[in-house]
Amino acid sequence: MPTLLWFRRDLRLSDLPALLDAAAPDGEVLACYVLDPRLEASSGQRRLQYLYDTLRDLRDSLDGRLHVSRGRPEKRIPALAKAIGAASVHVSGDYAPFGRRRDDAVREALGDTPLEATGSPYLVSPGRATKDDGTPYKVFTPYFSAWRRHGWRKPASSGPKSAQWIDPEDVPGAVAIPDLGIELELPAGETAARRQWKSFVQKQLDGYADNRNRPDLPATSRMSAHLKFGTIHPRTMAADLGTGAGAQAYLRELAFRDFYAAVLNEWPNSAWWNWNSSFDKIAVDTDKDAQALFDAWKAGRTGFPIVDAGMRQLAQTGFMHNRVRMIVASFLVKDLHLPWQWGARWFLDQLVDGDMANNQHGWQWAAGCGTDAAPYFRVFNPTTQGEKFDPNGDYVRRWVPDVDDDDYPEPIVDHKAERAEALRRYGEIT
């Protein structure tokens, strides 16, 4: 009998266990993607363009045999399953709060047709690396040790030849893949992911441990959006990582990605609430003056060059270097005293690689209210951070060409005074 392969955050054909399962009975497979209006409404324009470009790449890899429809998945997936007489529906597991609720609704709507989840977007799926008593880790370092001990499988051998694809023209309800006409800084899709990863391994991996914190250097992989949409699996990447310092530093970053996914899976409310609830009592500013400061931060007009460079890079490209993400986040919560949720929401609107687990818990790390968070008394000095990680000012000059002009703004706050104020506020709740 036919099966339905429902793509979500796994927009590739290589190393895809769900594809192997869907094709296992030697029957026909309908490949489909559902454009969920809820996700389209909550995603920034560049991230949507990345999604649409990725879908086109996937469709081309399938020789046009990708059925794209629009609607609520709990209605569209059962309708597609019924249209082809599917014996089962196959997906990669989704552990984010929204994904879990969506899949529960689809599973219920499918009735007797099983929704089979195989694999996940992670090297070690949430809930697998736990303490000896089965409870989740709250600190990264012991999690990392358990994560390494647990290990992961080799890349799955899957591809378009492992299935007999159903022609989507034979199935009603298809829509055209949208195009917003936005030019992305880097190309999207599995083809681009493979090419980009190969280039990084050959050119930058050896120096990654030493240079990854330098936004002025082309030292990072820029694979975050590909991981977000699953155009490559981290298993495929880990298979290329050896024992060198650069490779092990990169592997640790993949572990952080898994850790934050595990935390969000265990504590879904931490998507928007402080993981450490004692921080619920901290005083934050939300008045009209706070909004004006927030607007200056978003526009890259704070008068602190490294902060402004990061915010302008984000606005112009949909990406920001990770070290700079930490700097601008610390500035928002500890210099401007604004809620971390304001910054997290802006990042999700702007970032091509916007990922709920990574983004929210990265922000809580900066705010001091998450798992394994930066100590509350650690307040990044944006001036010294810029001097250390952009020593020649190349990054700043690229994104803030007006830094030496007369109309470049004066600092909107006094860092020394606001650091003291931040410590005072933190001291009230500790």
C-alpha cells in the first residue's frame, strides 16, 4: 500500500531515516510538505524565503514529485493520506512544543492510520542523554559527557532511488511554492548545504577553535540555517569531524544544540518564561523610554560600534555572528534593562536560522535566568568585547561605515553606570 512522507524540519533526501521507513514496504510514496499558516505568520520574511527556496531545491531533487499544500496539518495530512489510500504517514520526530502539539493533533485526526516518527534533527534526541536516575541534566558540562558516551548512529543510506514516488499531479490540493523575491546572503537547500559544509571542512575547520569568536574573520561554518531546516543532518557533519582541536570544538557546538533541544523538551514553558523562576522577580523596564531604547537597539543606533554592527548585520542579512549575538543580548538585558523576551522575539523575526530552542535558551544564558546561564554578575563590556574580538575594527567598519561620521550617535547609555544598576537589580533577587 502507498505511504505518505511528510517533510517538516528534514528538507533533504540524504541521511533521512523517515524516508527509509516510508519506502520499506516497496510501495509507492507521496512526498509532501504542508505550508502551515501559523508558521508562515510567525516567521520572518527572510526565513520564509529560505524555506521556499529549500522546498524548490527538494522538489527539483525529486524531479518535481513533491506535493505542497497549505492549511492546518491536522486537516491536510489526513486528506492526503485518504486521497492515496496511505497505510501510514512517516515523519522525523519533532520535540519543540509547537511541533509536539501539532503532531498530537494530526495523530488524533488520522485515526487508524499510524503516524510513524523515525529519527530526529539531533545527534542525540531529547530524553536520551540523562542522569543515571533518568532525570534530565540542567548543566551542560555533565550533559556533554553523557552525550558523548551515548553516541549516535552513522549516517543513514537513503536517497530518491529508495522510493517509488507518486506523481503529485495525481493528488488534489497542491499549491505553488511561494517566492517573496528576497535575495538571500547564502543559498538554501540540501545541494547548497553539502557544498557549504565541504568547503568549511576543507578551509576553516582546522582553525575553528582559535578563530570562531572572531566576527571579522570568515571562520565559522554558516551551517545554522541548514541545521534549522534539516537540509543536512548533524550525523552527516559529525562523520567528517576528526580528533583535532577545531573538530572537537565544532562537535561541542553540536552538543549545545542538542542540549538546548533537550531542555526545551523537558521544560516547554521555558520557550517564553524564565527557566529559573527566581528571575521572575527581577525589575525590567517596559515604559515609553524603554521602547525608545529598544528601537535604537534594533536599528543599530546605540553608539556602541560592536553592538550596532551586529544589529545592522542582522537587519541586512538575517544572520549575526554568535559572539556578537552574546554581546548584543547582554547589552539589551544588562545595559538597557529590557526583558530578554523582547530581544528573543526580534531575533526570531529577523534570523534566517531562528530556532526556538537555541534562540530562547541562548537569550536566557545572556540574561542569567536559564540553565547553565552566564553568572548574573557577568556583564559584557561592549567596548572591550569589540577590542578583543574585532581588534582591527574590520567587522565594525563593514557594517557601520558611518562609525567615524559626525552623525554617528553618542552612546545611548553609560555602560559603567548601567552595569552597576544591573548588579543592583540582580542583587535584589539573589
